[in-house]
Amino acid sequence: MDIFDQAMAIEEEGRAFYQKLADEASDKGAVYIFSWLADQEKKHYAVFRKMKTSGAAAVGKSADLKGVRGIFAHWKDTQARLDVKENQVDLYLRALDVEEKSVRLYEDAAHAADDDGQRTAFLRIAAEEKAHRQIMENMIEFVSKPETWAENAEFGYRGEDYYL
């Protein structure tokens, strides 16, 4: 299996997984976040498919995270609690693992790429996958420690835009 087939398989797995989470979510904000993530994975799949068939593909401007940031801010401001099943954190951890795997794969592929356009595409998508990873880290923290997250999220410095 070549790098493009691997990348497309990862992106399709992520899209299907996030869509399932969106379909099962009861909170409108969670539905938005998971639907947005599914859509991003679908876009990445299309880029890799085009790279496989024509050798090059343009990766558009990085996705706008304003909507996602707004949901986290709303949850923090209202001290909302998501109604999650006990095993939901395990699902989020699985998603986090997929994001980690994709970041490593795309960064390795960028370093091995001979074509500058492909190298740039792999690095841009890796950066977007890092943003997805950050979203999943926030979701895990929010659902596993809602009281701490709502009260202390702004006090522990974790870098710019850690809490989307």
C-alpha cells in the first residue's frame, strides 16, 4: 500500500468515526464539532486522492476554528456538562490515537517527498491534524474532568490557542 492509499484509509476511517460520533451526540455543540471534523477528514481524503492520481494537489487555507472555539467558550462560560456515556472517553481517546498516527505519517511522508508541492501538502494537512488532535484533547479533558476544566481552563498556560 503506498502512502496515498494509507493516507486515504486513515482519512476515511476518521471521517466515518467522527460522523458516527456526530450522529450519536446529544449536544448541538458536540454535533457541530464532530460534523466539522468529519468534513475536514473528507477534504483531506480528496486532496490525497488527487495527489495519487495527478501527483500534486493544492491544500486550501487552513480550516477556520472560530465555530469550534465558540462552542468550547460557551461550554466554559455556562459550565455546561456533556451527557456522555461511560465509554465515550475511550472513543475520544481512539480518535486522538488516529490523529496522532496521521500526524506522524504525514510528517514522515513530507520528509520523504521529492516533490515540493507534495511536501507542502503533507505538512499543511499534518498541521490541520494537529489542530484536530488539540480539539480531541480538549474534548477528553472536558468530559473527563468537567469541574476542573470549567473552573481552571484559563489558568494553566498550555500555549497559545490550547483551549479552542
